[in-house]
Amino acid sequence: DNEEIKEGLFGKIQLLDNQEVRLVVGDARFNLSCPRPLPIASVSFVQHSIFLYD
């Protein structure tokens, strides 16, 4: 899968071509669910928090 990545201090959000969204922190990976596709512009990191918004 091709992916776009937004990185923060402690992890990153991967937005995959198949519309999966994944949070990666160290060696841990968490698949995130979203009711509809999420454009890369709607992901932001603010200090130690990750916000997904429309």
C-alpha cells in the first residue's frame, strides 16, 4: 500500500491507499476506524495529542 504519513513527537498516523487509518507508536500499531474516508489535511498533531476532524 502507498501511504501518506503525518508524524508527531511520539508516533505517526498512516493513511493508506485502501482508506485504512493506522496509528503507529513505537512498535505498536493501532488500526483506527472512521465512518468515511479521511483526507490527510484533517489529521493534526498538537503537542502530545492527535486530533482527527472534518
